Amino acid sequence: MDTYQNFKTFQAVAQYGSFSRAAHQLGLAASVVTKRVNQLEHQLKVTLFKRSTRQLILTEVGRRYLERSRLALVDFDGLLKDPGRSPGEVEDFLRVKAPTSLTTFLLRDVIDAYERDFPRVRLEVVLMDRSVNPVAEGFDLALGAYWVSFGGVTEIPLCQLDRMICASPDYIANNPRVRHPRDLADHACLSFLPTGNAWVFEAKQGQVTIEVTPRLSSNDAQILIAAAVAGRGIALVSYYMVRDLIGSGALVPLLPEFPVPALWIKAVAPDRRAAVPAVQALIGRFQEALGQMPRWRGLDDREPEMPKVGFVGNP
């Protein structure tokens, strides 16, 4: 049994959404593709797909195996293509898109260390907070948390991004109490432009969405945090950016019983570039750094759903 080929076949079936289309792309008989996936399911003792006459859908465990196997096989492919090559021998040019605040707070030193360890890799790092299609916009790697699915890309979830609403003690003392998300309609809100003014919260009955009218909007979260500390309103921001301010008492979490849904930071690379050593190495550095992302769940202890992988043909 060739586990490597079975995983590659499983990935192709997930990408193309059917055994027959995967077989066509791989140049194999459909029966061979089906047999390989069946062998993999038997080996793993799990069901990877929900099968029906109309559609083929990844199970939850299938999505997890897909995510875990993609980077592992890309790394293995790179070893086969380029054995024994040291970081100093890797030569390339990478154009990288990264979120502004995340890079400023957590990834600046990672990029600096990567440049030092890979002296023959030239980097162009573009900081922006909107979603980009790396294929169409010419990026070798794009990091972000606000995604639509694109064709022809490899997606690697990196870490969970916890978010929260918070305000200063002075603002809380001098304004009506916030007991429910709907109470935000009567408050000065500080809104992050990339996420918009529709603030979403989790509740026992399901999600609650509140359209806020912001006192201040910005695509720079640090401007919003400064305004919140100054007592000018309630901000919806990423926890890692305000952890120290909450620890010092400069900001206070609000509505912990209505947590803001977490996001997932992902790395997205064009398929043709995902396997090259320079890209793999940078993804690995980002994974290691973001694996230490501070967590905050308020009073809710649920784990967020892993992000779905976007392939050609996904809606």
C-alpha cells in the first residue's frame, strides 16, 4: 500500500469534488482512484467523504486530514526535489502580503530572522488588511484572516485569532451598561474597516448580528485601541493586541457571555509556488510564531470550526 500516493489521490478528489474528475486529472481509472481513497480510509479507520449519488462532501475528520496532509506532502515533495540544500543555498524572490497589525506586533522579528537565515532569498513584503487573490495579484504568499475562496491556490491554516469588544473603565463608568449586543446601538463604537460595521456575537440561540454606527472607523486597529483607552468608545479588536492593556486594567472586556466568533489566520500560496523551498520555509516560520498566539474565549469554551479549504469549483 502506497500511503503517499493514497494521500495525493485523496487531495485530488477533495479538490475536484468527484472521483471521476480526479481520475481524469491524474490520468488514472476511476476505479483506481476509488480504491486508493478506500485504502486510506481503511488505514486511518475514518470516513473521509460523505458519498451520495448527487455529491461528494468532505467529513469533518476528512477536512482535518486534508489540512494536515497538504503541508506535510508539500514538504515531502520539496525534500524529494531538493535534498540536502541548506538555507544559505536557497535562492528565490518572494512577494508576500501580510496584515499590518499582525506583522507589526508578531511577525516583524520572524521576517527579520528569515532574511538573516536565507540571505539569497529576496523579499518584498506588502502590508495590507484586505483579502487578496495571490494568483491574480502576483503574490507568492498571502497571510490574512478575511478570505474568500480562490482557485489554483494552496491554503494552510496557521492559528486561531480570538477577538473581543472592550472599553476603558472611564467609558464604562460614564455610559449605560452593556448587557446585550443590541445595547451597542446606544454606544459610541470603534470599528475596524476590513471587518465592517456588522458585529457578530455568539449566543446560546445562535449568532446575533448587530449593525453599529461607528463614532470612529479605521483600517489601523491601533488607532481604535488608542481611542478606546482614551475613553471614546467600545472597540472590537483582536485579543493579542489588547492583552497587556486588559492585564493592566486600561481596557475591560465586555459581554464575555456573548463572545465574538474567532477567525483563522491562513497562509495562501499559488499552487505552482507552494512547494518551493523558500515558500515552505517561510510558512514554517509563520506557523511556529503564530502557534504561540494568545487565546481568550471569555466564558465560552468552544473551539471554532476549522476553515474550509478553497479549491477550483467551490462556491
